[in-house]
Amino acid sequence: MSIILGVYFSGTGNTKHCVETFVKQYDNNGIAVSIESPNVIEAVSAHNTIVLGYPIYFSNMPKIVRDFIDKNKNCFQNKKIYIIATMGLFSGDGAACSARVLQKYSAIILGGLHLKMPDCVGDKKALKKSTQANHELIVQADKKIAVAVQRLKDGNPHKEGLGFLYHMAGLFGQRLWFYGKTATYKQKPNIDIDKCIGCGRCVSICPMKNIVIQNGKAVSHNQCTLCYRCFSHCPTQALTILGKQVYEQCLFEKYS
Ligand SMILES: Cc1cc2nc3c(=O)[nH]c(=O)nc-3n(C[C@H](O)[C@H](O)[C@H](O)COP(=O)(O)O)c2cc1C
Ligand code: SF4
Ligand code: SF4
């Protein structure tokens, strides 16, 4: 059995890649499982050291990750946890958003790593980069992961996002103003009925089971965690989430 377990949530693939890369480099037998996997709690229970990864949404952790931790709080007692937060630009205290909750549930926080990755909000133009620039971000993140793995092994792990100044930067940088976006599930994707061909792809990949097909067209409820998975996989670009127009469907594989 591996000495370390990766556990992640990933809407568009960035965090999955980072956590898988980290645990593989730490231990050849290292595996990573999604919080959506039916086996995730069994895997967590069987390991003492866990790398927890998630994307940053508005300088916060996704609501689906917060709920996963709360629901399984007993499993995290006395576990040693290293946190990876991926982001398009900046999060302030992204790693600490889960660290504070996990510590409350008696987990031991080993360290935190912030990784800049391609921005997945493809219906807003602001942070869009060229394919080459996004590829370069991944190359740089991979280099940083290699260093971080060695530092964790040496007993000198990164502590990114975990101090007081990071906390202030996260809180006042964004989280305070956009808290409502990640505190509840209320946003729902907009679906262009004329574009939707009723293929059901969004239905099968939504981690919240938030979309159904009715009369041959996708219909969304309002339990969205804003992961952009449906948006990025729709074959006809029929969905938007925070913006009004599809600029780019962003998936890790496009840039790797
Ligand atoms: C709703 C939403 C809000 C986001 N907010 C931030 C943010 O506050 N700061 C940031 O740097 N990136 C932000 N991002 C970008 C993602 O954190 C980034 O693209 C991440 O690597 C996506 O990971 P994934 O591919 O594993 O889902 C946001 C993305 C989404 C979908
Ligand atoms: S993936 Fe796109 S086309 Fe397919 S059902 Fe969903 S919204 Fe419609
Ligand atoms: S509706 Fe789309 S963006 Fe919202 S949780 Fe489901 S897949 Fe993610």
C-alpha cells in the first residue's frame, strides 16, 4: 500500500493533475482519488498521510469540498494533511480555507502549496491566456511540485497560504466580497436551448447531479458548485455559468 494518498476535487482537470503528480513523485505506489469516488472514504481511512487538493473559487474552497470535509469529519481525526490549492492567479490563503476546518476536526496540517494553473472560467475574458502560455504555467507548476515533494520529504514543507498575512490577503482580496458565491449552492448554469442537442454529457459529468434532460433538452437546477465541467465539455457550447458568452472551453488536456 502507498504511504501517501491524494484526495482531490477537480472541475476541469488542473487539480487532478497536480495531486496525481505530487503523490506519484512522493511514492511510486502513490494514488489519488476524487472526492466523487465511492471508495474515497475507505481510502482515507486506510492512510495516515493525505494530500488534499482543490481549485480556488473566489479565494475560497469550493462548497462541494467544504461539504465533503464536514460530512466526513471523523475520518480526518489525527490524519496528517498536506494541502494543494490550484488557481488562475491568486488566492491569498487558499490552502488555509480547508486547513482551518480540518484543524477543527483534529487533523494535523503538514503544509500548503499554491499552484498557478490555467484559469477555467471560460465565459469571462479577464484571465484568458494563449494555449502556449497555459502550457508554460503547467510546466512551471510541475517544477514547483518536484521541489515541494522534496521539501516535504526533508521535513521542510511549503506553508503557502497558511499564515496571518495570507489570511488577510484572501479575506480582503476577494473572499469577503464574493462569499455568497461559494457559501451556498445557488448559482445555476444558463443553457441555450437552441444550441443544446440533448446529448446528456453535462448530466453524466456534473458532480452535483444538477442537470437533467427534459423533453430532449438539458435543464438545470440551482445546486451548482461552479466547477465549469459541464461548460467545458459541452459539444455545442450551449452552457454559460458566470458570464454570458463562451470564450474558451478550458480543460487541462488542451494545455498539457
Ligand atoms: C467559480 C470560479 C472562481 C474562481 N476564482 C478564482 C480566484 O479567486 N482566484 C484564482 O486565482 N483563480 C480562480 N479560479 C480559477 C481556478 O481556481 C483554476 O482555474 C483552477 O486551477 C481550476 O482547477 P480544476 O481544473 O481542478 O477545476 C476560479 C475558477 C472558478 C470556476
Ligand atoms: S452537454 Fe451541452 S448539448 Fe449535451 S445535453 Fe448538456 S447542454 Fe445539451
Ligand atoms: S452544473 Fe456544471 S458547473 Fe455546476 S456543478 Fe454541475 S458540472 Fe459543475
